[in-house]
Amino acid sequence: MRSLFAYQQRAEAVLVRYFDELPDRLLPAGGRWPARTVELLRELTLRGGKRLRAAVVHAAAGLVTDADVPGLDSAVLGVELLHTHGLVHDDIIDDAATRRGGPSTHHAYRAEVAEPQARNLAILAGDLAAFLSVQAVLDAPVPAALRHAMAAVLSRASADAVLGQILDLERDATPQAGPGFLDLVTDYKSARYSILAPLRLGLLAAGAEPGDHDEQLRRYAWHAGIYEQMRDDYLDLFGDEGRTGKPVGGDIRAGRRTYVVRALLEAPGTRELLLPALGDPAVAPGAVARLRERAIELGVARRLRETIRSHAEAASAEAAAWGWWRTEGVAFFCDLPLVNMDRIG
């Protein structure tokens, strides 16, 4: 999808310019730690990432018009900074050492200051990213009513994402949680701020009213969000560490009850291998490799791929029914859920 690449390139340029200008606009005259915090947020934000949310913002405006739309770059800053907030706090909760092939914000601080200051600074860095995300849309070069509407979307998405993180912790503490609860976690923790909010922001900026098609947008975001989360869960065990930037089996070591872990627990032949490893941060790579091989042999990996594909195809079919918007814009959302399926086979 060449348009996806173009959106990604534009988002990178917007983010670089934003962080180039941010210190002069934000930082106090004294103190070293505020500047270091902004520097670490910059490093994490610019260190890779698919820029899916940025692409959805632009493509959503493309549902309405092919003209240049003011305010889209501000919306992109908002969703990308909110994502950075989530990454920082996720890594604190998980005590993750790496993110996107580099140190997590928490562990970058730990290399410089002792605990608990490192953890406290990381928490505040994540908070700062969240507040800056809302400020970004409040600074958009658009009428005040539109700025406020966009800020309301982003604020609600922020609250939903935090509630999703709380549900995520409950999921891991509730071994008997069924697939419906896992879908609820994904909807709040991922789909609402990664898909639904960027859709709404792009439509608002282009002059449309998202509420006119709220049910259809929610269905698309739900399927696309579950597809994205299941794919990430799948790649955590079955993916290429060189491409994901994270050690294989991280979810198992952390004891997370992901879609993949739930499938392994339910499958005779993998449950016995999984239980001793689940929640053991020191589990050997060989044990994870044996579990992975057994899951492939027993067809668990194949069945997971089929479920992932079914959600991608459901999202694509949902978008195909959007007959009230521009055909060229709808085509992007039909293709988007299927574009990365080759990564999981």
C-alpha cells in the first residue's frame, strides 16, 4: 500500500519537527531531568513503529475528501503521543527492558539513576506524553469548536486506554477469563485508541460527523483491533525476534494471559509444556523453543492464524459496506487489515 507508506513518511516528518521545537516551547529554564525526559520520549517515539494510527487519521479524512485538510498533523501528534504514553507505562508494568529494539524508558532511567527514582521518572514521562497528546490537538490550526471536539475524542480515548490497561491486569490475575473478556480487554486497551479514535479524528477534521456512522465505525475498529492484538500476541511466540525487536516468549515469561497463551492452555500437548514456564522470567530459551515447535506440530499456530485472518477479513468486509464515502478512501480501509497478514504466514 503506497499510500500507507506515504502516511508513515509524513508522520515521521511531523514528529521530528515537533520534538525539534518542543524543548524551547515546554522546558523550564532550570533542571536537567525535564530535558532528559523529553529526550527519552523523543527517542522512543521516533524509534520505529508502524504509524498505524497516523495512517488511519489521514485515511479517515480521505473518506470525505482528497483535498488537504488542516489539523491532520495535529491529530497525528495526538494519537502518536498517546501511543508513546501507553508504551512507557506498559513497559513499567511489565518491567520490560527493551522496546522497539532499544531500552524501554524505565530501563533507560535505571542506567542513570537508582530506584525508586527511575520508576518514578518513567511514570511521569508517560504522564507527560499523555498530557502533550491532548495539547497537540488543542493547538491545531482549526476553529475552536473543532479543536474542542478533537480534544474530546482524544481525552475519551486516553481514558479508555487506561481502563483497558486495568482490565489487562485483571485478565492476567483471572486464569479462568474466557475469550469474551479477552476481547473486552483488547477493545478498550487497543481498538478504541488505535483505530476508533483516529477514525473519528480524521473524519472530524474533514468536516464529517463520526456519530452518523458510529455503529459501523465501532464494528470495524473492534475487528481490526482484535486482529492487531492477536497478531502481536502470535508474533510474540512465533515471530522473528529480529523483526519484532522483542525476545521471543516475553508474554509467557511475564505470565500474560494473551490469546496465544489461552490457546496453548486449552490444547492437549502444549498445556503441560506451558504451565512450568508461565510467569517464570528465567525460563530458558530452549523451553520456549520446544513449546513453540510443539504448538506448530499440533496445529495450534495454524488455528490461531485462521482466527486472526477471520477478524482481518471481517474488518475488510465491514469497510467494503461503507457506500456513503469516497470509493478511493474506502479501499484503504478494506486493504488495511490484510496488509500485514504475510508476517504471520
